[in-house]
Amino acid sequence: MTRSATAIAHPNIALAKYWGKRAGDGNIPAVPSLSVTLAGMSTTTTVSFDDTLVDDELELNGAHAESSRPKVRASQLLDRVRAAAHTTTRARIVSVNDFPTASGLASSASGFAALALAAVRAAGLDWSAEQVADLARRSSASAARSVFGGFVELDGGDAPDGTPSLGGARPVAGPTAIDLRVLVCVTTEDAKATSSTDGMRLTQQTSPYYPAWVADAPASQRAIREALLAGDFVRLGELSERSALAMHACAMAAGIVYMTGATLSVLEHVRALRSAGLPAFATVDAGPHLKCLVRSGDAAAARESLERVPGVLRIIDTSPGEGARIVAAGAGGAT
Ligand code: PMV
């Protein structure tokens, strides 16, 4: 007997960055963040619980991932689902990304959001989106945000009254809340050298700027939410670029450098566009790709110009999109 479900999820890009984890269990961020879920890139994942399997199986982008780190992380998520569904049945996971994996394009966000939703549905659990986001967050904190569409916040650190955060994620505004296009400037097809988890740990342990980052991030996240809700694109762009540079400065002081020469060339170009009167802003995650924020009316001109920057391999044109969703589900007979 098999029970399977297929989910699609999109990556998200943080405008207010999360970097660093709170002490304790649950993979809860040390700071609150705010992201936009991006249509234009997707992960499609099918989970099939199958009584005939002796172990979980993972096929990632057409390759079997036996006893690899992705497989271990996927099995840990499935173990939580099995515990909730009171079953021990193993599952087959087939997951495909239509964009580079593990290179700072947030494939872990869309990957774990799609896996969490497909696994919950295939196990027959009737969970809310908040519960699915909580499950996804335990594997990859940013994945909690990809469960929802549009603009999404993820709690971190302590609430203003000192209560520790539970790492909840929730939508703040729908995809059409502000006119925004995100031009993803792909600078390599390779996987990154330092995972975000390792990069965060080293930053927390050794960056002299980590306490300043944690102290500044909540006010920065609030200001970004205000700019978004006020529909102020320029302020949103300025604050988002600042959040990304603060995160990278903090990590760099721990010896973690995700930007390459190509990233810096694109950053310089984005700033030159701005000086020339085109409102374009930059954000960069734990990888070398720069994401350029523009209004839709400026997207074609910005794209044409960014394509000519040496080191830019291609540009993925994305806009705010939907949250994770089920696209197929069903039960089959004995296999
Ligand atoms: O959730 P993780 O482990 O993929 O870390 C995400 C970290 C950043 O992408 C750099 C920032 C963010 O908030 O997405």
C-alpha cells in the first residue's frame, strides 16, 4: 500500500535577513526576518509512504542520494511526521529543482517547504499551514517562510517583553502588496563551499560584530515591514540592501565570504544604475548570486544592463508568488 502526495514550493529571498540561531532546540532564528516568496523558480517534491521499503529513499534532481547529508536531513523530517502520524512506514522522496541547488538560491527553503507539505499530506495529517511551517523550520529556518506566499515574516530572538520566540512564520502581505521584481543574477552553477548552518555557527562563535547584528536586526526588520506596508519601494530597497550588507559584514569578520568578484561587480553595477536614476537595490544570501530588486517598469532595462556584467551567467526574472501547495495526492494498491 502506498500513500503519496506531490507539493510545489518556491524559494524565498529575505529582505530582512536571518543569520544566527537562538540557543536550544527547534532551530529558532536569533533574529526576526522578512522575505518574499518568488514565483519563477520551483521545487517539486513527491513523497510516497510505501510498506515495502526498508529505508527512506531520496532522489534529488534525478540522482539517488544514499547516506548523504540531504538524505539524513530529509529522513529527520520524515521521522517527525511518522511520530505524529503513529506510523513507521518508510518513504520514497523524489525532488526536482528547476534552478541551481545549494548555491545561495534558497533551494533548502523551497526544498524543505515542499517536502514538509508533501510528507504531511501523504501521511494523512490534517495540519494547518502554521504547523507545516513549524515542521519545515526545524530542517531549514528559511523554509518556514516558503510555506506562505507573498511577503512573510519569521519570528526570532525574544519578543519585546522578553518572551523567547517560538519561531513562528506568518504572511504579512499578499504578492501584489508592492510592485516588485527580483532579478536573480546567477554567477555559478556550483554548490557553495560553506553551508548556511556552518556559516552561522562560525559567525556566532567568532565574529566580533555578531552582538551588534543581533541588536540591530529587530529594528531593521520592523522598518522593512513598515516600508512594505506603506508601499514605499525605494525605502524597502534601501533597507533590504543594508540588511544584506550588515549580514555579510558580520559573517566576513568571522572569515566567511560568500561574495565573489562577480558578486561585487554586480553590486557595483546596481549602484551605478541607481546613480543614473534607475531605482535598483541589491541583496545577497549565503552564496555568490546577487538579487536585484526593481519595479516591474524598470525590469527590462535593468535586466539588459545586468546581463552584460562580466561573471553574470544568466538572469532569472522572478516576482512575488504563491506559497507551497499540493498538486497531486492519492493512495495506491500494493506495489
Ligand atoms: O534557513 P537557512 O539555513 O537556509 O539559512 C538562510 C540564511 C539566509 O538565506 C542567508 C538569510 C535568510 O533569511 O534567508
